[in-house]
Amino acid sequence: MNEGHTPTISTVAVVGTGVIGRSWIVVFARAGCETRAWDPDPAQLERARAWFEGEVARLTEAGLVTAEGAASWRDRVRWARTQAEALEGAGYVQESGPERLDIKCQVYAQLDRLAGPAAILGSSTSALDMTAIAAGLPGSARCIVAHPVNPPHVIPAVEVLGGAMTATDTTERTCAFLVSVGQTPVRLKRFAPGFILNRMQAALVREAVNLVADQVADVEAVDAVIRDGLGLRWALMGPFAVASANADGGAREYFTRYGASYNALWQDLRADTELTPDLVRRIGEETEAMLRGVSVADLMTWRDRLILGIRRLKTRHPLHGKE
Amino acid sequence: MNEGHTPTISTVAVVGTGVIGRSWIVVFARAGCETRAWDPDPAQLERARAWFEGEVARLTEAGLVTAEGAASWRDRVRWARTQAEALEGAGYVQESGPERLDIKCQVYAQLDRLAGPAAILGSSTSALDMTAIAAGLPGSARCIVAHPVNPPHVIPAVEVLGGAMTATDTTERTCAFLVSVGQTPVRLKRFAPGFILNRMQAALVREAVNLVADQVADVEAVDAVIRDGLGLRWALMGPFAVASANADGGAREYFTRYGASYNALWQDLRADTELTPDLVRRIGEETEAMLRGVSVADLMTWRDRLILGIRRLKTRHPLHGKE
């Protein structure tokens, strides 16, 4: 996933090792970074360590890394006992703590005090504004949002957005670093709640919920239209490239020709969706029936393995020739 | 794409051979059906024939069919000179004409008069209600919507929905036939404008357009979040299975835990989107810049090849073991 790259920053700290943080450890260790993992809760760190061992074993078994490669990943991770130990010498910090502004502010105040002066302080937040998180910090210029898709060691996109005080150089260096560890940074122009990713997902989920709530289709049908239909295109192209591929004259012709149809459909989409307990129960039951006994853990393993397969396919057949 | 199946209906007519109709010809011929193609415009039929030859050659070159297999596909297609010739002996008709109710009504009146009494009359309509199309026809019980994703010989999902007079048996036989030719029928419970597919797509496209219009992100960033992020999951799972894979307790826990976040985001999504000429021009320009000179034709060829690759990957690694 980062063939031929050398990380532009050699030592990295992962602070907070829940579901997102533990996956970042794989990203950095795989790319060749000296990676220090720390969590304020020692039990959480222990769970992350056990998951990391299991995940490296699964990836080895699936032929996605050699035994030798896996050993080098393990060697690069230090499970730090204190935050200071994790941060020492780190040029980049990936923070993945709870999504509460008051907690994030505390965590960032500590990071800014303890991390070396050149270190970038990146946050996995999916919702908060860095302007608020870093407000008043001496090092606010080095604070930035780097929000991944779950799980980042499998899915490359990372939303990157600074706060009002973030230096341009911080943004540039963060993007270059993310590319060098095999991720795909995506720069936002300004803050919006949910950034790009959660807004787009919320828009799709809302209509999915509406279709089920309004008895147009069941959960299985809605999911099938995505996984055996629209999602096959979206794994390759976003909505604007899809539009280009649907009209001989490209996106401009497409939106000119179908503008009226979109306007009419947009008028018809309900915006008053509400996830009532009854609806959530029904969705839960229908989804469980659809999955036919597959456990969440098996679903995750299957998802990750196949996504890595799709990414290999895209790497072997790039749209723009060899890049 | 239909390994091990024998079509449940052996002779098929494709009426209307534009972009959708021509792709259906590949679906049926590939599956082993005697396939008769006809278009009221002889020049359109000639273009479809040229496209078919080119597409079969491209699929052969890409190793997706052997030269022998390709020859058998060609042998199974008859390019009919009259509608009656196309319909003679056909047990299933796939109609792919213009999306105007008055035209569809005329076309269906003809089909119902000319087709054998046992033939199912399926329509590729993406928007119209079969209750209205087949109103008053003697054979309204055999009329049904079978709306594919473009292009159906690459993407399997087909939305299936009868009108008020459609017989249950028509729906059952249509679904069984679609499965037997390698497609994935998706049954709707009732009509809604845009069915499932175009409603879900419209919801995503609206937010994509909003993000660009509101200067949160440019076209390239929005597309990247889908193709290198959310779309990688959606090629495998719809939004409800994705929710299951994002919470240890499955979809019910997910929507319980994130219900408030969704409600807040849904409140924040703009519903007054309008595709003004200025916005369409900007989207067109940014999309063209993103594609860096790749032609629409090359984009389609690349898309189709990679989607077939993703489908092979999913077939080799099914979620529910060997099916």
C-alpha cells in the first residue's frame, strides 16, 4: 500500500488506541515508521496490542505481507508506558481520543506541552473543528485534522483540514507525510459539520432509512442496490466522474441533460427522517436476517480482505496509466 | 457472470438498442439465450451492432471471454429487420425505449399485441410506473419493470417492480430468469419516483453538489472521498451492512449509538440545491481537470474492466461461503 515510498517523517506517536488508533499503528509501522503507541487506559493499550498481533497474523495468512515483513512491523512498534515516552522524538502525532470538545481540548493542551517543537499534532476527529480544539494553544499552528475512514490501514482516504491558526506548512507537510505512508489525503477548503465523508454518508443513509421506513423496499433490497449496483461504480469513481462516464459529453452535458430530473427527485426526497426506536429495531432485525449468521468480526475480516483486493486491482490498472 | 446457470427462458427479444438495450444484448447472448435485437430506427440498430462487435472484441482481448465463447455469443444474436421478427417465439422481452410515458404506452400496446401470449414484457424504465404504462392493456398482468444499472452486462443489480395489474407469477418468473442470466434482481415493495437506485444516487449527488457549491471542497476532493473511501465499502456492502461492520453489536447498536449524530447532520444538509448553469459549468470544468484528458470512452472501458474484476473477486470470496 506504500510501495516505493519512504516516510517523510521517521518517528510517529499514536495517542489513543481504540478502533481507529490501533489501525493507524498498522499504517505507520507498515510504512517503516518507528511507531510509539500509548493510551491513557492501560487495558485499552493491551487490547490494541492483542488486536495488532492478530491483525498482522491475519494479513500474513492472507498473503498480504511476508513473515519477514510482519516481523519488521512488530519490531517498529513500541507500546509506551507513558505519554512522554510515546512522544519523545516523534515528528508526527496521530490523536484518536473521544469525540468530545472538552476532552479534545485537554488532550491537545497536553500534546502541545509534551511533544517536540517540530512535531505535527494530527487528530482523527470526524466531527470537531480544529479552530476550537487548538484555541489559545501556543502551538496551534501545528494542529490539524487528519480524519481517516475506518479502518485506515485498509481504506486510504484521509480528510485534512486545519483550523484558523494552522500554518500552511503544517497542511503541506501532513499531506506529504500521509502520501508517503500510503494514504490518500483529501483537502477541505473550510469546515462543515461531518466534513465531506460523514455528510455524504449521512445523505445516503437518510434515503436508505426513508426507503425502509416508507415501505418502498426492505433492508436487503436497499443494500443490494448499493453492493451489486451503485457501489461497484463508486469503488472506482466519485459521483462527478460517474456523471462523466454516463454522458458522451462528460459531466457538464450530464448535469445539463438530467438537471430537471435531479431537481424533481430532490424535491421528492424526505428531509424529516427520524430514527425512532421502533424503526431502529426493525432495521436491526432485517439487517441481521440479511447477514444470515455472519458475525461482526467475520464481516470486518471479509470487508478488509476484499477492500485490499480492490485496491490492488486499482493499483495494477490505474486510470491514468502508470503513476 | 452466470457460471453454471442455464437460462430459464431460451429466446429473448431486445426492443430498443440504445446504450442500455445494446448492453442487455450482451447479457442475454452471454447467458446462452437466442437473442433478437430490434430498434425502430435502423441506424440505431446498426450502431448497436457495431458497438456489440467492438465490446465482444474488448472483452476477448481482456481475457473475459475466450474466442470460442465470443463466437457463440455472436451466433446467438439476430439483428431483426422487423419487430414481429424480433418477437417471434420470444419468452421474454426487454424494452429499452425513450423515457416518456406517452411513448412507453404506445410501445407497450404494440408489444402486447405482437408478442406471444406467454411472453413477459420487461421495461428498462428508470422512472415510470408500470401501472400507468400498462393501463388498459389486455396483457397488463405480464408487464413489469426490470430497471438495470448502466451498463447491465457489467453491473448485476436490476430493480424489479410490477404495476397494479402485474401477476405475482410474472414477478417470480422475471426474477428467476434474471438470476439465470447472471443478474441480481432486487424487488421493490411499491413504486416511488426514481425507485431505490436513482433516489439513493440523487441523495448522494445532492450533497456532492452542495459541498462544491458551498465551497467546502472541490470536485476532486468530493470524488476522492468516495473512490478512495466510502465507495470501497459500498462495492461490498450497502449502508445497513456497513453499519453492522461499524459496531460490535451490529446495525441496531450502530443506529442507537449514532442516531443523535445522524439527526444533527440531517438537519444540517441543505435541501434547496439548484443546478444553475454557472454551477454546472464549474462542475464540468473541475471534473474535466480531474480526469486529466482521459476520454469518456476510455473512462467507460476502464470502469467496465475494473468492475468485472471486482465482481470476480467477490465471486471468489463470498461472504457466506460457497453459494
